[in-house]
Amino acid sequence: MKVLVIGGRGVIGRAVVALLSAQHEVLVGGRHDAEVRVDMTDPASIEAMYQAHPDLDAVVVTAGHVPFKPLQQLSEDDWQSGLHDKLLGQVRLVQIGARHLHAGAVFVLTSGLLEREHIHGGSCASVVNAGLAAFVRSAAQELWGQARVNLVSPGVVAGDARGADAFAGFMPVSREQIAQSYLRALTQPLSGKVLEVFPEVTR
């Protein structure tokens, strides 16, 4: 398969690229420092990317920004930033990609554990992740027979110090374990699935 990994220079993206490269042709996409330049917040950039690479078999997204702030400090711009980038950016990649790529193409998106669990300052992320899960389940039905769409929901990444205090008490998961779920979402005959990669939280 010819696979584009958007966000392939990131913490999770590097592990996904390393795993997939063993069996597939992998291109790294992103706004900067990437083989394939694409800005997922810009529909015109996405259109141009697909026109330049119509032979892609799959698109994996491990990119997406969302602000982490206490609820009462989230501005309208903060909400627009998270929705426009991580949520609608991935929605655009599927919606536009389905018009350009061949039948049987695969899209693997990324959300996160805040769809189900919650932390102080994570309200925007929770909304975005829940929206992605709903979108994938719906899009899989609409694109049945044309394309597969799945979602990986990673937990706290082992060794990643970003947000460590906010996620204190959550069991971390290795990059390699997370990458295996992207491989599963890509290669197994699944569509509309949310693959969670985090231990159950004791309640």
C-alpha cells in the first residue's frame, strides 16, 4: 500500500511511520518539514495535495492541535482553533479524499482518551474527540463500499512529558503499542471502528 502519514514527524507519527514502513510505501505529510506539504486547516491545500498524489491507497492522520485551558478561560478563538484544526481538519481530509482516491481507500484518524475520560482543562479536547468518534461512525456508513474510515484513540504516551501533570494517575502506553492499532485500522477489514489504546480507568 502507498500510505500518507500526516503528522509523521510527531511523537506518535514517528512510531507509526517506522512500523508501516516495514511493509508499505510510506510518505510523511505535514505543514512543515515533510515530503508532502499539506495544511489540514485549508481545504485548498488538501485539494492540491490529493490532486498531486491521486495514487494514495491510505491516509493516516496523527496530527491535530487542540487548546488545553480551564473551561472559563477558553475564548471563542480557542474553541474555533480546536474545532477548525483537529476536528474539521480530519473531517476535510476524509470528505475531500473520498472524492479523489480510488475505491477501497482507507482513512485512519486520531482522537484521544478524553472522549471518555476527563481532566481539568480538557473540555475542548473532549468535544473534539467525541466529535471525531461520531464522524467516523457516520462516515463509514456513508462511504460503505467506497472507502474505509477508522479512528485510533491513544492514551497517555509513555515518555512524553507534555501534559504530564494534567494526566497524573493515567497509565501510559508505549508508542509501539499505539502504532499497532494504526496498523490494525489500516490493514484489517474494519470500518467505523474506534480503537482505544489505553487501560481501563478504575472507577
